[in-house]
Amino acid sequence: MNWLLRFLPEDKRALLELALRITSSLDSAEERRDVAKYGLEMFSKDSEGGARCTVAEWAVLGRMLGGFKPSAKS
């Protein structure tokens, strides 16, 4: 895929590399697909001039990416 990245403008290449690094911790193609689908839906709603992404939506995305782990209840 690196050869393909050379043909992209630098800003697009950087964004794609960031997305690949963010999703690299996901275990399966299904998890990556689900995260991409949710993120695209979340951001497309935001870019259409509608409501902004909510904190809850960001939390769901972060949880899907493994950034938030449930706390152990004592």
C-alpha cells in the first residue's frame, strides 16, 4: 500500500496514515469496518450542518477503538 500512498497529496496521505494507526489496534476486519462505519456516520451528520457530534458519540467511538476501558467496580 505504500506505493499507492505516494500518489496522494501530503495532507491526504497524513490523514490516511493517522486512520491506519488509530485502527491498527483493532483485532479483526469486522471491528475495523464497524468503527469506520460508525465514525463516518457520526462525522457526516456533523458536516451536514446538523447537530454537532455529542460527547456520548465520541465516547462510543473511543470505546470502539479501545480507548476507554470499563472501570472495575469495587
